[in-house]
Amino acid sequence: MTTICVDAMGGDERPEVVLEGVAAALAADGELSVLVAGDEDVVVPFCAAHERARALVTTQSIGMSEHPTDAVRAKRDSSIVRGLGAVRAGEADGFFSAGSTGAVFAAATLGIGRIRGIRRPALACAVPGSSGRMTVFLDMGANADVRPEMLVQFAHMGRAYARVALGVESPRVALLSNGSEDSKGSEAAIAAHEALAQAGPWFAGNCEGTDILAGRFDVIVCDGFSGNVAVKTLEGTAKFIMAEVRRAVAGSKRAAAGALLLRPALKSVAESLSGDRYGGAILLGAKAPVLIGHGATSVEAVKNGTLAAAKAVRGHLVDKISEGIGQGE
């Protein structure tokens, strides 16, 4: 039985949304058990009504606007800190929260710790590609400034996650830059390219922003500053397109009729870009799988985030990362 701790108090939505997602995950996976962290009046009744669910009663929660490190240090009885503490204590195998990304990152780094040899954990997500192939993209914002050797570690971690999450046997890695030529990019990008080229034959060279959703590579690595800007740009573009479609539909009966026919396809595109289908971002480099969902989460996102954490545990993701770092694979 795989046990995942879920933070019931995280996110912008009501705790009931998280609980519904937990119930859906339990229904979908008969070998899953869940440790639900949160206020007594929230988690105890839920766990009493669901088999394979146990309550971890906490008295504090960390808000999205709080300073992550300060909140983690001050709120030792918060659902995030106690939940990750339960993972460290062996009461759970992995963790999922739709709460503050910074707080989860800080609490996981301090509470669970890093895999031996890892300099800094990185945030990664699997993004859809127009080719039909998915790509692991990292770092999404955990490390604004990185050295070349850290990007090599990101590549190893991303390759391990691609094997576990995507089933790719020999993942190919590209470096995000402003051109595909080896000589393109800032001094930092050129230095990173040289380090990655020496790291292994799996390095495919530079790629551009247009490749992120193209599905040409299994893994794309970059510093957290560039990664966060890229992800936010993609999110903003998707919202703009959907808003423009709605505006066009509202101004024309003919367009409205066409949109009605296209509605299933448009819904599928929106779902693929929302991240709900894939469970959010994963913190690679921690000693246990830690999944972080979007703050404006949904039942489907919580379900898939919990199931993704369980899949990472069963796929021995931490061991694969450790082996990759140690052997330079």
C-alpha cells in the first residue's frame, strides 16, 4: 500500500475541493492510502467516512501571500510543515499540496532534505506537445540563478522523471536558449551548453521557446528565472486565445454556431494546458516525491496530483535520480 500525505488546507479553493479530489484518487487506486493533513473539523469527519484515509490534525495553515521561509519557521503546526514531517518520519511515502509553492519548497528542503549529491531541487512539469509527445520542463522557478553543473543535475533529474512519468527509456535533453545553434545564448547559456555536451550523448543541443510545446525533446532544462517566465507566458497566451475566441463568438451568430461544433475540441485543448490532467509540478531532488498543484486547483487536479505522487513512489523516482547523479547517466 502506497501512502500519500495530502494538504487539505492548501490552495485558493475550499478544503472540500481537496477532499473531493482525495476521494476520487482513493476510488481510482485500490492500493492507495492517504494521510490527510488539516484542521480537525475538516479532516476527521472525512477520514471517518473513507477507508484507507487517516487524519493528521493540524492547527495552522500557510497562506499564499505569506513569506515562505518565515511562515515555515513560524508555523510548525501547519498542514504543509506537519505533512512533510510525516513523510520524513515514514508515515507517508509522498506529498501533495495545492498551497504556496515557496512554502512547500522551503518545508521540503528543510524537512525532508535533498538526495545526496543534489545541490538544489528543481520544479518540473510534464507539458503536452503538438507532436503528441510530452516533455519534462525544468526548472520552473525554484532557482533563479544556476551554474552549469546545476543544469547538468537538472538534466539527470529530468531524465529520471521522464523514465518514470512518461515511460521514455532513453530521454533526450535540450537546453532552452534563444536559438538552436551551439553558439547562441548568453555567456551562462554557452557555458551550460558546454557542460551538458560533456555530460553525455543524450544531450541534443539548444532549443528555442517554440520547442516547449512542440514535443521534439523528452526533457528541456533552463534556469528557474527563464523557466518561470516561459511558463507564465504560455499560461497568459492560452488565456488570451480563449478570451479572444469568446469575444469573437459573442459578436457573431455564425461564429457561435461554429464554436458550438468546436466546443469539445476547445475544451480538450484547455484541459491539456491547464495542468489538471498531469497533477501539477513535481519537486525533483527531494528525498521523497513532492507534488505541487496550482493554487486555483480543482477536484481533477487534486486527484491526479495524488495519483502522480503515488506513481513516482512506485516507480522509485528518488532511487533513479540518485543512481543517475552517481553514475552520470
